Amino acid sequence: QLDTTQDVSVKDQCSIVIRYVKDHIYERLVSVSNCTNSTGKGMFELFRDEIVKMGINIENCVGNSTDGAANMQGQYSGFTKWLSEASPNQVHVWCYAHVLNLVLVDTTQTTKAAISKFQLINKCAVFLRESYKRMDIWASKQSNNRRLNVIGETRWWAKDHALKKIFGSFNNPSTSLYIELIETLQELASSEDFNPTVRDTAQTLLDKCISFETILTVQVFLRIFQHTASLSKYLQTSGMDVLKAYRNVDCTIKALRDVSRDFDGINASAKKF
């Protein structure tokens, strides 16, 4: 397993993890190396050179798992293609959890309504965090001082967490912080303790939060995430049962197909909210 990330000096560092079998199954981080070539061939050569240093025969590799990036799983020049040439019997597995993440991230960026709603949720969280005075008002509206989530761009579940924090679960708003958010924005918009720019921003966010279109769009995604959240968690479980994972994928697809045309249910949930 390989993955790269930039360190504080803005160098791309590649972690190499090897899973192997003796009397038990072991998994070890064996190397963190500076990556200067992120092409499929460059990643393969980095991996090959590192395991050669450890005295491991690359032909003993029986499988590799990658995400959906072109440099990893590309058919003609991806990492997997070069590894298959060096170890013809190895099997490539495209990470299902990453596939699901890519699909859901794309889904939340497909329509203007979806883009607008997730930006709204993020703007509310950032707006409150920018000032301790705003955070004091937010804290005064609730008893347990929960914070709103800032949404990360690359992880779909960040949007799921942010939605649930404000709006609760699909057809069940009992755990939501929606009322607290509305009261906070109302006070910020009307208080003369804040400058006109802050008051205008608060009013703009408030108007968008209380529109029925916002509530309706949110319920659509809460229903989607209701079915995908448990699957995503299971696909990343240690000691996962492959057959159970396959059944979960199949059941989730069927469940999404069943609700895909149920606009009446979405509308009813929005009205209930």
C-alpha cells in the first residue's frame, strides 16, 4: 500500500506499507521516502528500489490496492501496470471505500443547488469561528457548546457530519442545532455591537438558511448519506469480511434505487422539519 502527502517543507513524502503472512497476518510501515516523480512509473521505481534495499523479491508480491488516481490504476502507464510486469501473478484491487468517496464527492458537486447548500453550511461555520464574540453568542444559545463542522473538500463524510450537526438525521431533526444557528444569526444581524459588514453577512446567511429550497436539498442528501454512511464505515473496517462487504454494497445500491424517485418522501421530511 502506498500513499503520498506533503510535509511542512512542501516535499512529497511516500509511505510504503507491506502486509505479509507468516504464522499470522502482519502489516508494517517499512518506509517513508521523498517522492520526486509521482507518475505511475516513478511510483513503481520508488517502491521497487525500497523493497530491494530490504532484500525482498518483488515477484513475491501477490496483490496491491490503490485508489482511483490515474497514476495508480491507469491501464497503460499506471503504477499497477508496471508492478504487473515485474510480478505477473499479483492481483490489483481498486479500493472500494475510495471509489465510494469519489462518487459521493462528485454527487455533492453536480448541481448548483447542492454546491450552494454545502457552501452555505461551510460559510456558517467559518463565519462564527472568525470571531470570539460571535462564538460567545453561539455558545450562549446551547448547553453543551457544540461547534459547527468546517467541511473538507476531499472527504464526503465531512459533508455528512456537517449536515447532521445542523439538520439532524433524515426525517428526524431532534438532534439538530438548526434553531440555535437561526437564533445566533438573528442576534448577529440585529445587534449594534457588530459592524455593518458582519450584520449584513449574518442576515444573508440567515435568509438562505430559512428558505424551503435549502431544507429540501438538505433532506435529499441526508437520505443519500443515510444509506452510504454505514457502508463507507464497514469498507474501512479492520478484519472486514469480503462477502459481507459485497452484500452491503449490493444492498446499498438497491436501497438508493428504491428511494431515488421518492420525492414525496423527501418533501414530507422537509415539511416536517
